[in-house]
Amino acid sequence: MRLSHILFSQGFGTRRECEHRVLAGTVHIGGRVCEDPDEEFTTEGLVFEVEGRPWPFHAKALVMLHKPAGYECSMKPRHHPSVMSLLPAPLRLRSGAGVQPVGRLDEDTTGLLLLTDDGALIHRLTSPKHHVPKVYEVTTRHAISQALVDALCSGVVLDDAPTPVRAQACERVSDHHLRMTLTEGKYHQVKRMVAAAGNRVDALHRSAIGELTLPEGLAPGQWCWAPHPWSPAVAR
Ligand code: URA
């Protein structure tokens, strides 16, 4: 692929801006300055540097963000900044529409949020048909009883669904810490299920989606690349 097109596809500006970046000598590959926008490179495994910042080529982007509280997952936020503001410009400007959140977390929910520009992957991860498990760490207002765990596992009725919804797994970790695994993504699902079972969510954190776990060293507000493509074993 031509160097200026590589930069364009990875979100480093318009075609013209990318050409100028190369001509201006701001792009390095393998320790060598590359000043010819038409030079061809194999993209597999390619890492280029723009203004000293290394950037690995990804045909499709998939990133993990540690969402802090106080951010909305919407692209058009209403009351708080968007999670998109936590990402560097190239991820937002990749050719096509840039990355977008895979599903949503509430403004006050923290933890693992995936973002991608791969439409098929978004469908696979969010469609209830694929049953991708999402793990939530729930801090409850009242002490967790066995009856609460049983109710969440056997199913509770929510106001917008006639049939009970159940957690795929539910574990009492401590008096006020519940670990819940869901395979659907209904609106405020954890909070509404816990309320329907007679308790209340004081804090909510997502720790995993499928086989992807929030990396321990990833601080709130930070992002990193995720393995891609998604393991077929997870997204059956
Ligand atoms: N369930 C909720 O209630 N809120 C979230 O943010 C995610 C799941």
C-alpha cells in the first residue's frame, strides 16, 4: 500500500494532509525517514512513526478503554463529555467513520468498553444471538442475601419485557460485592435487575467482555489495542 494511503487509512488526516506529512519528513519506518508518499509498504506487522509517535497498522481497529465515571458513550453527548474525547485523533478519524463504542455503559458505570470501526464485529458482539458474556462487578446498597443471588439466576421480571431475564452467572464476592454475568444488553439491565430483586446498585464496573478482561495496569481514561480479530471461540 502507498505510504500516504497508509497514513490516510489509519486516521492521520485528509489525503492531502497525509501527503504533506510524508513530504515534510515527519514519517519514519524502521528508523529511516520516508519522504516519498508513493513508496509501497506491506501493511502486515507494519509500525510507522508520525512525529515520533509509533503507530501499528491495523486494517480494522479494536481498542479497550477503561471508561471512567462522568463520560457518556454517545457520539453526541448531552450532559457529560463523550468517551470519544479520551481517544487520540487517529482513532476518531480513521477512513470511514472512525471507531465507535460497542454497546453502551451508563455515564456513572466504569470499566471495560470496546471501540471499533469493524461493523461486523459490533454486530457479533452486541447481537443477543451470539450470547457474548459480559461480567459486571456490582456494589450493592444492602447486604447481599442468598435470596438475591437465587432471584437473579432464576430470573426477574423487568417492566419492558414479559418474560423474566436471568443472569448467566451470579456470585456473592463479599457482603456488598456481587459479580454478575449477562449475555444481553438491555437498557440499565444490571441496575434494573438488582432493583427488581429487592436491592440497589451503588456502583457498577464492567470487568470483562467475552475473553477480553480489563488489563490491570490500564488506569481509568486510558486505552490500549485489543487482540483482533475476535477469537472465533468467543463469538460463536
Ligand atoms: N447495566 C446497567 O445497568 N448499566 C450499565 O452501564 C451496564 C449494564
